[in-house]
Amino acid sequence: MWRILAYCREDGWAVIGHADKVSLLRPPFARGQLTPLDPAALPRLLAQPGMLCPAREQQDHTSLPVLIDFLNQEILRSRADSGHALPESGYGPRLLAMAPAPVLARMLDRIESELLGQGRLEQARTALVAVLGAPACRESQEILGRTAALLQRVDEAVKTREKIRADAADIPKVYPAAARRYGVESLRDFNAASRTRNPFGLPRAA
């Protein structure tokens, strides 16, 4: 039996328990990348924004492919849910062309609380870029400055998340020869850098 201990709906990363071992499952799922976790890194990983503990009926899965199918469905549901809670598609050119600064300010409030505050970083970035293109944003130094500041927070949160995930893998145990040859820090930097790409090959939320 494969058990999900925690997972992130936005990007599919998951902490998995199987055969008395705890591992980090990371995209792309086609390769089923399971990395043994350093127990010391587990509390920080679980405390990251966006990490969820699944409901009891969603924890156990009969096989790794079944578990991966659940995670893929959660990614799609997360994007749909974000559309209902804060419809980025509603930030279309016609709406944003007419939106005055106070309306943009309320949009930024919702982006900060509903997306950034919940660790939904990709959706937050998409919405902020949309606001950044609004005429009223370019005309208001206050709105422009706040939008830029929130984008910087998103970038910092992404970097922090990726560093923690990279550090969560006990690299010397998983890749002992490479660690001896290249050094642990070099491998961790490469591991973190590789996370910046879209892991699923799916289109970003519009």
C-alpha cells in the first residue's frame, strides 16, 4: 500500500510512505521520481505553504500509478478551484482596461490572501502579471509598486520552496559517487535549479 502523508495540490509534490520508508515524490511523474527523505528536513518540508494532509479516504492507494493519477487529478482540480475563487481568466483585457486603481487594489488584496497566502504561487504570478499590464496599474505608482513587491514575494517563496525540497533529499545516500565527485552543495544547487521548469508539460493557468 502506498500512502500520501502530505502533498501540494498546485504542483503535485508529495511525501509518500511505502514499505516503512518515507520518500519525496516529485514530477515528472512519467519517471516516478522517488527520493528518500532526510528525516531532519521533513518538518520544514511539511510546514511549507501549500502542503496539505489528505483526507483519510485519500491517503492510501493500491499502487504508485494509482497514487500518481490521484495527484494529477488534484492538480487539475486546483487550477479549476483557483478559477472559481479568483478567476484569472476574468482578468481579461476588457476588464483590466476599464478597472480603476481601487479595483486593482482589491484584486491585489485577493491575490495576496487567496493565492500567495495559500502557497498557490503559479496562480499568484499569473494574476499579478495580468494586473501589471492594466493601464491603471501603469498610471498609479502605488499599485505598480505593490504589484512589483508581490511578484518579488512570489519569486522569493519559489526559491525558498525549491531549496527546502532540494535539501529534503539526502543526496549523499542517494548519489554517493556523484556526491564524492562533485560535492553535495553542487548537486543540491543543480537539483533546485531543475525544479524551475513546468514539471508536467501542461499549459500554465491563463
